[in-house]
Amino acid sequence: MRPSVRLLVSHPAHFLSLGLGSGLAPKAPGTFGSFAAWAVYAVLAALLPTVPLWVCIGAVIVAFVVGVLCIPLTGRALGEVDHGAIVWDEFVAVWIVLLCLPAGWLWQLAGVLVFRFFDILKPWPIRIADARLKNGFGVMFDDLLAAGYTLLCLLLTARFLP
């Protein structure tokens, strides 16, 4: 089933699972979702510049749990738990990446692009998690692994740059 604006606004779970509407993109919804997550992050960082890191971490944990609960509802409505239009998992993973990277838009752009690379490529063990965990947790978890690969690559890069 192709998701619609009607589905998006029919339930708060669908609105979140579909990445505030970014998952409705007809091509590359995961990429649209990742860039939408970056935009939301940028707006929140500008509006709330002095929020302690522990609050941000708590918010990401809550967003992860919300995704685990909401994604199966939207998946049932779409007929597939890991439907391409479901991009809340990209939102949470991108937020994790952005929270951990050095400040600056170049690092943020690199974070989003490298995350997309690993999310699409799905190297071991991401591919195994994606294939075996077909529930809300599984949809969220494989993107956490891609975020981990992203951070490993970029933080090692940062370590060795002059």
C-alpha cells in the first residue's frame, strides 16, 4: 500500500512513523527522512541551545521507545512492518549521530550522508538484524547499528584529522 496524507493525519502514531510527512516522498523516503531529521535537530538546537546533554539523551531514548510502539501500528496499516515510508527509525538514528559529532554543519552533513550509506548498504550485522527482527524494535535497532558504524567512521576520522 502506498501511504497517503490521509493515513499520515489519521493517527499520531502514523504521523511520527512517517517522519512528520517526510516518509511520503515518492522516491528515497529514507533519505528524505534523514534530512528532515537533521532539519528538526537544527531547529531544536537553535531554539534550545542550553539544554543539558543528559536531557537530549533522555529525549532520544523516549523517541526510540515511541518508535518501537508506533511503527507496528503504521506497519499494519501499510501491510508491512518495515515499509519504506516508515522513517522514524532514521529520525532517531540521525539524532544520535548528530548529538555525538563535533559541532558544525560539515560534520552534520557528513553524519547524515555516512548514515545513509550504512543504512542502505547494511553491512554485517545490520543486514542480519534487518532480516531477523521484524517488529518495531527490529525496525529501530538496525538503524541504531547503522548510526554506530557512522559514529565509528566519523569519530575515527576526527581523531586523525589535523
